[in-house]
Amino acid sequence: MTFSSEVEENKIPIRKPPRGKLGVRVFTALLAGILIYAGSRVFWGKRAEGQRPHFQMSVPVVAVVAKKGDIPVYITGLGTVTALYTATILSQVDGQVLTVPFKEGDVVNKGAMLAQIDPAPYEAALLQAQGTLERDKALLAEARRDLKRYDILAQQNSIALQQRDDQKYLVQQYEGTVKLDEGLVQAAKVNLAFTRISAPFSGRMGLRFVDPGNIVHATGTNAIAVITKDQPITVIFPVPEEDAPAVMKALNAKKSLKVEALDRAQNRVIATGRLLAADNQIDTTTGTIRLKAIFANEDHALFPNAFVNARVLMKTLRGVTVVPSSAVQRSPEGTFVYVVEKNNTVSVRRVTLGPAEKDRQSIAKGLSPGETVVVEGVEKLQEGSMVRVQAPRANPSGKQS
């Protein structure tokens, strides 16, 4: 006999819990668990936040000590290398080119032959002019001798004075003719000399434009070659008009201002020279004044029409505070540096900048020599940050970066 049958026989009622109260109990238990879980998270989170300020990670940075040094003050500008002299060699007479003896790119001396034009026509013209001169000189001599005779006869009243005067004027005509012939002879000699084209100055020859056998003309525009004088050589470069008074003051005082020519990247000094002159007016379109510097160019490092960066050394600041340029930070409020304090924290220091040279920056105000400034790792810093100072890395050249 089973339990269910006993219940039925004894008529024992079985009470079933209502479904609604069971659901409420389950929901209440779940809600209580969620609230307990959430409360514990909030509690431990606030506790963690309360403990966080008591432990701060140190930021690794690279720092260097500000030093006392010298900073040169330059005026810079992008300049063009210009030959001291430049000449386009053209023919001054017509004729056939016989020889072009120079070699392209060679350095020639003043007076060296650059081309020879056929001289035969001009030699013949000279000979003809000399013959005409000799003939007219003989006629002049005969007229002068006759004039002496007429003077004697006129004094004796043997001839009319008009005849003597006519002979006198004939002598003057022959004298004018002889002068004309002498001028023609000189012109013929000049034309003959022009058949030999010579270098007007010592310099470097360019490419040859005319070959032997070509016909050249005095009125033609085809050059034989171009010669440039590149020892010494000049560089012309503009500087802002604000710098003009200082430059003119130095030039008027006969001071020799040092000028350096650098490559386009401004990493290497190509040549060193001195300031030669300044233009006599300011370019109103650019607000600049052109300066000219001269260089010995003994190694031919400067080439005509090349672009170089020129800078004039105006003065040198002695004993100023100097830091690497990477230490200077910029913000809308101005320039500042991160200074490492004795407790290994950093402070923001506002500074006033002075002149700079390459990767060196002078500080005019706000920093003293001996203070340590951060040069790497500044992107994670703020006022009061804890730092761990590391030594600067050494580059392949052996210098510390």
C-alpha cells in the first residue's frame, strides 16, 4: 500500500503553497543578492580610490643640468651663390672659327686664347688701309714742299697771293686725309685683334657652344662659351629689414662680420667668409634687404647659382644659461620647462627664451645654471609628478643625447 492510498483512505488534506508567494520570495532573494554584490563593489572601489593617492608611480625621464655657456647671435637668410665676374664670350667680328683651344671646365688665365677666327680678310683690310695711308702721306709731303716754294715766291711778288693760299688749304686737306687713313689703319688693326678671342679675366670655362668651322657674326647672339670667376666668389642673400640698422652700423664702422655658408639642411658649414656690402634700398615686396658676402672658395665648394643658407655672426652672448632645445615646451600661455626638484618631483617653470644655436637654447629669464630640466618623457608629466631620472643615451658618435 502506498502513501497516496493512505492519504486517500484517511482523508488527510495536503496543503500546496500558493504560487504567487513563492515567486515573491525568489525575487526578493535575488534582489537582495544583487544589492549586496553592488554594495560590496562600491565599498571596495571607494576604498581603493581612497588608497590610490597614497601610492604614485614614478615616471621615467631623461634630464640634464642647465649649464652656463656662450651663444652666437646670427642673422640668417637663403642665398644664391654668385660668381664675382661672369662673361658671355661673343665674337666681335664676322668670320669662320678656326680653333677653339680651351677645354670645357678648365681654369684659364687672363689673356688665354679661347677661339681663333680666320684673320685673312682682316689682314688684307689692314694692308689696304696702310697702303692708302702711305700714299696720302706722300701727297701731303709734296704739298708742304710746294707751299714752302710758294711762300718764297709770294714774298718776291713773283706769284699771286691767291695761289699761295690755295696751296696752303691743299696742305690742310691732305693732313685731314692722312688722319682719316691713320684711323682706318687703327680700325683694321682692332678688327684683326678681335679675330683672336681671349679670356677677359682668370676663371673657369663652361661648356663650348661653337665648334671649329662654324661661322660667327658680330651681331649674332650665339655665345662661344661662358667664363666665371669663382675664386673668390660671393653669396647674395636677403635678411629682414629689422636687421638692416645693425648691419649698416657694423659696415659703417668697418667691422669685419663673419659669414658662414651652410648646406640646405643647415648641418654642415661649406665655407667661411666675410660680409662685403649691403644693398642701398629695401625690397618693399618682401620687406628685406640684400647682403653680399665674399668667400675665398679655395676648394671650389661653392658653385655659381647654387642655393645655400648664409648666416652673419653679429655678436656672441657670454655666460648665459643654456639647455637643450628639447627641454623647452610650449603652450598657449608661453614657454616653460619641467624642473626636477630635490624630492624627485617636477615643477613647471615659465621661462623667457634667448637666441638659439642648432640644438642649444639660451634662457634669458626663469632658469639658473645648475638646475636640472627634463628633456625626454615630458608627455606624461604635470605639476608635482614623481619622476625617476635616467642618464641620457649615448649616440654612435660618443656624445650624450
